[in-house]
Amino acid sequence: MVSGAGFTGLPGGVAVSHLTVYDWPAADGVRGGTPHMHLTCSEAYVVTGGRGAVQTLTTSGYEVTPLVPGAVAWFTPGTIHRLVNEEDLRITVLMQNSGLPEAGDAVLTLPPRYLADPGTYAAATTIPVDAPEEEQARAARARRDLALEGYRALRDADGPEALAAFHRAAAALVRPRLAEWRERWRRGAEAAAAATGEQLDRLEEGDADHLIEAVVRAEQPSAYGRFGMCGRLDVYAARTRP
């Protein structure tokens, strides 16, 4: 039996959460979330209510994708993205590699002076989970505004070097965590793919015994209204293998 047998996470090893995008106005008058980039995870938005947009910045340039109920938008690692809340924007978020985003697979677009080392970055981005809600909100808004400062500089930069420098700084920040990330990936997305491979092998041999092991699971969110990068989150416990 291969390592993927018995995988019990969400299909494909994805993660799901429900997001109510921040309506805090920023210095540019736009209401919305914190610009950031994922290094190994693609992300998808299923819009469930309201209206808004996602601003994206890649080596191909700057784009704005409208978000209305029923729309699905997704993007790959390396896409700097900023959610814009025009009217009560609510989204169900699907994230590749369940567990990696929670383990830090995102770097906010802070100005370069905050990206020099993990300690400086953490001091500027950590929200005190045991603090009163008002203090958490202030910390979330402060880091959003700081990330917007760096984001605007990247958008306004002349030429690709500023974006390339941000990519290098982000990679350096997460390097100490890669061994942990790899293990999470092995227990999650890799295990899910391996389970499918084993099932195909069994079926090819005329063996359908894995169907006897069918199970049904359901969960309610493990936390409601958590302060995330883009808004208030209802999250589910990251589940891989038992």
C-alpha cells in the first residue's frame, strides 16, 4: 500500500475558507485587503455575494479582475494580489496544498526594509491572537497599510527589477521553513495524488476493494471571523492524514 492510502483531507488536498473582505479604506481611497503573494500555492475565489475586484501584479503586468456573485477567479504562485471590496464582497476561497498557507506560504508586499530578515518581517506582520478584538483589528489594518506602501512602489516601478527583488526577498524569508512545508505537502496534496494512483492501479488489476472503505465526513468551521490578510475568515481545521 502506498503512502497516499487512507487520505482523509478535502478533495485533492485543498483548503477551504469563507472570506468577508475588509471594508477599511486605504490611503488611495480603495477599500479592501492586504496585497501579498504565495510562493507554492495556487488560489481560487468563488464569489458568493457582493461586488468587488482583485488587483494582480505579475511579470506580465498589472490587471484588475471584476468579482461578482458566481464568478470564479484563480491565479498561480508569484501573483501579487489585492482584494478590493466595492460592496459587501464575500468569497469562498480554495487554496492549493492544504496546510501550506497556514504555515506561512504567503509574503506581504512590505517595503524592502521589512523583508531583510524573518524577525523584522514577523514583528511587522504578526497579529496578537490573545489580544482584544479591537487590538487585533488595529494590527491587521496597520500591516495592510504597510503592505500597500510596498505594493504601490512595486506597481509604480520602472522595469522588472523591483518585482524580481521582491521575489528574491520573499524566497529568502521562507527558506528556513521549507523542510516543514515539504512534510505538510507530503501528508496532504502528495498523499491525495498517491491515493488516486493506488486506486487506478487496483482498478487496472480488477480490484475494487477500496470502494468498501468509502466514508462520509462533514465539518463546521473551526474558527469564525479570524483576522486574515484579506478580511475576516471562517476557517476549517486543516486535515491531511490521521
